[in-house]
Amino acid sequence: MEVDLPNTPNTPKNVHFDNKGKEVEDNSLDEKDSLENSEEKLLNSEENTNSSDEGENVDDINGDEEDMEDGEFNEDDEFQNVKDRQEAINVSHPFGLRLWKPALYKKHRSIFTKTHEALHSQPNQSYTKAEIFLFPGNIIWAVTFGWMAALTYLFVNICLLIPAYVILLFGITHYIFWPFGKYIERVKGNFSEDIDYYTAINEEDNDQLKWDFKKLLDLFLNNGISGFFFYFFMFTIITPMHLIVAAICWMFVVSIPMSKLNFVLLNHLLNEPLELFVHSSNPPPFQFTNDFSSNYQISGQTEIILCTYRAIGLRYYKYTFGGINVIFFNSLLFVVFTLLDAYIISPSTGKTGIGHPLVIFFSSLISVIPLAYFIGMSVSSITAQTNLALGAVINATFGSIIEVILYTIALAEGKAKIVEGSLIGSVLTGILALPGMSMLTGGIKRKEQRFNAKSAGVSSTLLILSIIGIFTPTLFQKFYGSYNLVCEDCPDNLGSSNNSSLNDATTVMTHCRNCRLRQPDPLEDPFYHSHTKYLVWICAVALVLTYGVGLLFTLRTHVKQIYAKTKKNNQKQEVGHEAPSWTKWESVVVLLVSTIIFSLLAEILIGSVDVVLKSINLDEKFLGVTLFALAPNVSEFYNAIAFAMYGNIALSLEIGSAYATQVAMLQIPAIIGICSVRDLFIDIPKESKYLFTLIFSKWDVVTIIIGVFLLSHVYTEGKSNYFKGAMLLMAYSVFVISYYFIV
């Protein structure tokens, strides 16, 4: 034992303790530094590889090519853990693989340390009582949950009136109403034997509720009838109250510290209630620190388990649970609510109140966001734990599964205009909104960011090729398709009124002679069935083949440039902070379950569209360009903004181009194939609202071509700033709003 004065911790900030109380140095890097270091490592490795290849003979080169023939990397020579693989993919951003910013591996995050410090502060921090009282979050806690929790404890104490627990419950009553500046101590003669129960900041779930039933049974037997009544009130009143309050605080994100405070307090009350004492903000005169942890301040034989000063904090949006950002995790509540509302509440309430189709529509639209995030993380996790070929196949199959399912159900319900608008809106999002938002957010933090203009030019070229593939049938039909001459009919009462002026008659006659050339619906045009339809199939096949060539180029020819060889990782095992957040099988299960749930939500979403269109008076295509195009892409915006904020603007821009390319080369051919199969095996009405013809309007062609031209022009300089981002977002807004006025 050694004596430390307050505010003189004897351990550096980069030291934490494992479950056995052993001091461990935390060598985790900031995400930005880690990515930059890995990029330099890969570039140096490529240079060394290129220089060494000059001295190799032809046989060695041929041998290397044969080793990589299947697009797989040698586990003995290449990266051994998920962290290195994810960083390698993000640095080289190969074609056909999803870029994912959130860590796919277990890592120590600074937000965990901040959260722990918020609950286990020093009792003598330099906050005055006035400052603590004036914190808005503290006042909100007292007027919302504090007084109710205090009354609950007071009620239990009055009902219980057992001397052994009276002092404890009165202290908790005083504490829970205003816990700020107070602290709770745990008195124990020797608590080193259960240090595993209270390890601090090296794990994200240390403050979770733990149920030690054996210990609870021992406490019940040792305390007799008094223990029975205490635990009866604990499980029937106190525990539900704490769990409800903790859940509500968790959902608001900014109040995560108070959520964990409820968990920690309940945890200790269930396991060692008679060892807890509540104190005011006056600190003890001196503190002892034992050898196994300096994170808990000890006075004599006491351990400070809770001491907090603030109820809320704006930084907790970074918090993760199981590797998942807390905001996306909490959004799963909308998924549960939507399913219950659509299948149970709405039928029982006669589609009124919260069961109204308008409520169901917006709830199901929000539910798309977390499911898209879970599917994206599952695909990226599987890619990082398998070979590139399998990862590319999974990304091609499930990377657009959300949109394909949604569009298929929409076509089955006769909502082809929504599908058409969603595809155009998705391409506009990829070429204007995503890069614009990336440049804007990145420029706020950094004045200017540079990227490889040549690499961006390759993406632009591939994007232009995609646009050619999807718009060739439209231009072909516009040039060579049939046209009908449509003239306005003259009114029957023309000239019948004696009071009509000559000018009015002239105006009406001029209006009568107004004739226009209009193209009929493609399905009503014989030219489409005899010529354009086959061109549509050819373009769809060409787009898929182009995507396949890109994958072949990446996975066979340039696979070694993605996973550069490194010797120091040969013996590294996937343990600790570098182990995957989700195993391969967990990722597969999450992927399949998310896909199945989204299939149900897509049917609910499309089924409630008609009510929304009538209630808000919106056109189907405008709804597709906006809501249906943006909702599945929230995770893409999240990744793009995260990369840009950390200085990796090239990856942010690549996300937008890759998504637009995937829409053109995978989603559109998939929809065409599904429509063709349905047409062969299912008797569906031969109407345009049930089929996707790949014939877009002239305005669709103009907006996409101008958007691609604008993006290519921005790419030429190789520089990014918030001004360019604002211009791209302005162009996107103008194009999207224009669809509101199209009838």
C-alpha cells in the first residue's frame, strides 16, 4: 500500500487494468493516427515490393501470380487481424468492396474512459455548489426522474422500516434526487477477491447489471426475514424503476452517464447493500491506493463506487455498444414499434391514433436506417474476416439488398414511379449529396484537403460509363420511338355568347390550334417491344459484365496491392482489442435477420404510401427522389462524414462514387432481371406502373449528366474545401426541388 494525496493519481492516463487487476499499458491509437500510419506502412510496403520485384526472375513472378490465382491471400504472409485488414481495404479502397469507417474490431475508445470518469470522479473536484446547481442537465434530472426515484425509495423505506436498511435507504433517497457532488462508498475489509466484479475502464460493459444469483441467495439466507422483505421490494419496485429510468436515459444518448449510474447503483444494491454508505461532497482527509487499481479512491477500507457531477454530455453520441454506434442501436426501437404497430396496434385501433398509416409510414422509413447500418456492418465484417473474393460477392449480393427488396415490392404494388424516382435520387445522392456533404463537413474542420485527382478521375470514368449504360435505352427510344400528334379540342360554346369580345375569341381559336408531339407510354409503343426492349437487356448485361471486370481487375490482378506483405503481423493473434467485434457467424446471422426484417418493413412501408400521397399531396416520383432515396443511405452519409472529419477526404468521395456506380451496375440490372422473370412466370398487368422499362424522362437525363459533369470538374483540381461542398449540395437541392413541380 502507498499513500496518495487527492488529485495525485499514480498512473498515467494510458494505463488501465485487466480483469485480474494487472496494470496494462494502453497503446491504442487515435483512429486518425492509426489510419494514417497504416497508409504510410502500406505505401512503403508497396515501394519495397516494387523495388524488390525488379531483381526477381521470371519464375518467381509467375509463382507469385499462381499463388494469388484464386484472389485469396496467404494467411502466413498477409494481415492476420481484422484491424489491419479493415485499414488495408480503406487505404487502397478496391473496387467492389464496401468502405466502412467504424472499427470492426474490439478497441479501447476514449469515450469509454470519459464515461467511466463521469461516474467515478474525484470527490474533491473544483466545482462549486453553484456551478453544480446551474448545470442544465442536473436540473433536468432532478425535475424529471430525481424526485420520482427519491419518492420511490422513501415509500419503500417507510414500508420496510427495518433498522439494518433504514439508514441506507434514506441515504439513497437523498442521493438519487441530487447525486451531483455526492459519492457512495463501499466498505469492505478485503475486496480484492472480487475485483473482477468492479474492473474499470478497459471494457465497455463493466458497469452493466450483473446478476450473481448465488450471492443473492446467500444474502437472503444470512439476513433472514429482513433480507426477504428487502429483496422483495428490490425486485418488485426498485429494480423495475431503475431499469425504466436507465432505459429512458440511454435512449436520449446525452444522458448515458445517468443510465449507467442507475445500473451501477442497482448492481451494488443487489449484491452488497449493507456495505454502501452515502456521503456529501466533503472529501476524506487522505486516500489510500492499493496495488491492483488506482482508478478507485480508497479511504481506510472503503471504495468510492459512484461520484458524478454532470448528468448529460454532448460527446456521448460517439458511444458504442457491441461495436455499434449508440444512435443506430437505439434506432432499433423504431423497428420493434413499427412491426407491433402494423400487425397488432393498427388493426385493433381501426387505423387511428398511433395506428394511423401516416405514423406507420414514417416509423417504417426511420426503421430502414438502423437495418441498413446493420447490413452494411455485417457485410464489412465478413469481408474483413474472409478473402476478398467472398467479400466482393457478399457486397455485390447484400450491399444493395435493401433497395432491391424495396423496389421489387413497390413494383408489385404498382408504384413504378417511386422506383424510377428512387433510382434517380440515389444516383444524385452519390454524385452530389455524398461528396458535397463530405467536402462541407471536412472543410469545417480543415481549411483544405487534397486527394489524388488521377484516382478520382478513374472513378469519374467508371461513373460516366455507368451513366451511358442506364441512359442509352432512353436516348434510343427518344430518337427512334413513335410520336403522336396531340391537339387541343375547341370548346363547344365557341362564339355562342354575344358578349364575348373579339380578343377572347381569338385567344380561344389560338388555343384550339395548339398541337404537340408526345411519345406514348413505352409499353404502348410497338417500337419499344421490337427494338428498345432488347437494347435494355443488352445494357443490363453490359453493366453487370463491367462490374465483373472491375472485380476481376481488383481481386486477381491487383490483390497484392491491397494486402501488402508485412512480417511483423505473422504471429499476431486476433485477441483483445484486435479481435473482431462480431465473429463471422454472428455477422452472417445479423445479416440474414436484418434482411428478413427489412422484407417485412418494406411491405409495410409500400402499403402505407397511398395514404401519405393523399395526405401530403405529393407526387410518387418526388417521394422516391427524396425519402426513398435518402433513408437507405444514412449509413453511407455517416461513413463519408466520419472519413472527412478525420482528414480522409479521398475515402469520403470514393463512397459516393462507389454507391452511384453500384446503383447503376447492380441495382438497375437486378430490377430489370426481376421484372423479366416476373413477366415470364407471373401473370401481371402489362402496365407501366407494374414494370420497370429503363426509359427515363428528359429531365432525369439532364440532371444526372449535369451532376456527373459538375462532380468531374470538382475532381480535376484534387482539392477539397467547404465552398465546393456547398456548391455540390446547392446543385443537389435545386435538382431535387425541381421534381416537386413536375406533374
